Amino acid sequence: MAEKQDNFVIMLDQLYQQLNNDNDDSIMSKKIPNPQLKMFPRKVHWINYHNTVKTMNRDFTHFQGYIQNELGINTSLKNVLNMKEGIILHTKCRDKQLKSLLGKYYSKYVLCKSCNSDDTSMEKMKNISKLYQIKCNSCLATFNVS
Ligand SMILES: [Zn+2]
């Protein structure tokens, strides 16, 4: 009986450790910047958006489309002539929400499923709409995502 209880406590400890790690964004490699956000009453300016997408080495339109789909919102470039000024999310949202979205995108479209490297590239599959091929530059594995 006592032994069972000990195991349970250990399990709980591990669970909490995992939860804490999640809060720490440990699934994302350190090089991906945290979102720098400027909040307005009904919109959010994601200031370092350009840098973030560049760091992930992904297509701007693809990532922008992903945000719009996942959050069900509209977005627009802050300055159409200069993408480096970031994008405007036409919604209220918290940086926690964006971080978890970024983490989801990262693990789905950036991380290699075989070796966990994030040194990957993504290309649109010819003739098949909305299907992409991700190629790992470390282990050379390829896989498809939609
Ligand atoms: Zn790999």
C-alpha cells in the first residue's frame, strides 16, 4: 500500500515537471524568438513576425494563412511595402495563445519527424493544392504535411 502511494507521488512529480517544461516553451528551440506584441483595443501588432518566420525558414503566406485558420481571424501587413514592420492581428489575443500556436506550427511544419532537427525546408507539392513536402537537411528524411 505504502509503495503504491510512493509511486503515485513520483508520477505526480513527473507530471508537474512536464507541465512546467511546457510553460517554458521547451519544445521550441531557443533561437525562435518570443512574439513581441503591441496590444491595441481590438488588434495586436506582432512586431517581430518577419524575424520569427525567417528564423523558422518558412513561407510568409503559409504561416499567415495558418494563423488565420487556427484563430479564425483576419490579419494584414502593418506596412505593405515593408514586411519587416510585422503584421496586425485583427483580434484581441494573448501572447500565451500565440506562443502555443507558434509551438504547434513549429512541431508540425518545422521539426523533422525522424531526428527532431529543425534544419528543414518546406516546398509546395506540384499539382496538389495544400500539400507540402518537408525535407530534413540533417538526416535527409522527407515527409508530407497538409
Ligand atoms: Zn531529420
